[in-house]
Amino acid sequence: MAKKQIVEVLVEGGKATPGPPLGPAIGPLGLNVKQVVDRINEATKDFAGMQVPVKIIVDPVTRQFEIEVGTPPVSQLIKKELGLEKGSSEPTRNIVGDLTMEQVIKIAKAKKQQMLAADLKAAAKEVIGTALSMGVTVEGKDPREVQKEIDEGVYDEVFAKAE
């Protein structure tokens, strides 16, 4: 039995095309490129405007394939939540947005499986760390202050509702 082949690509959500990087990667495997592109676009349409990691797992004998869609990077999810084009070029001086704790938790839940975080609080603190490096405040405060407040139990109620 032939070993399955895995092709990993980064595509824009809902906008994969038969051109590079996809076509050249899967064309040689004998797949119907249009079918693959259509399936990827269907699976990634909720991530429009974001780069999404996608795995195409191919059985070279039967030419059957399955698609696994990863989650965009935390920075992309923050940009989507806030409708930003990009993060700040001077994160400490130029604040470009403000996340609510609910938005932080929503992003943390979306990424939790791919994080090393032990629980939702730890995942949320990772998201807040990314926000800090992008010039995004949380609840109108410096992200480092919010991370301390999480440790102190300030947001326990919000986390309890989220789980």
C-alpha cells in the first residue's frame, strides 16, 4: 500500500487558486486541481482575507484526498476581530486597536488546540501577548496589566462563562 502524501500550503481564506502555491504542489499527484481548490475554498471561506494553513492528504493510488484546515495565526485573528489591515509599527507608542476580554477568549478558543497552553486562561494570556506586540490594548489597558489581572482572578467570571 502506497504511503499517503501530504502537501502543506498557506492560502488566503476562500481564495485559493489553481496557480502557485497550490497547482504546482498538487498537479504532479494526478489530482483534479479544480476539485481540490473548490474544497479548500469551501473549507476556508470563514477566514476570508487571512492566510490559512491547509494540509492536503493524498492517497497516490486511489487519488482520493482529504483536506485539513488549520487556524490562522493569532495575529491574523486579532486583525480580523478588530478590522485592522496590519499591526502597529511602533506597538508601544502607536496603539491601533482595543480587544475586549470576550474577543480575547474567542481567539484563545479558536487557537487553543494548537497552543501549548494548559487551559483557557493560559491561552488567553498568549493571545494578549500577541496583542501587545501588535500595538493592541485589551479592555483599554496595557496588555501586560491585563495578564496580571488574569493571574489575580479579575476575569474569573468571564472565563467561567466561556468554558
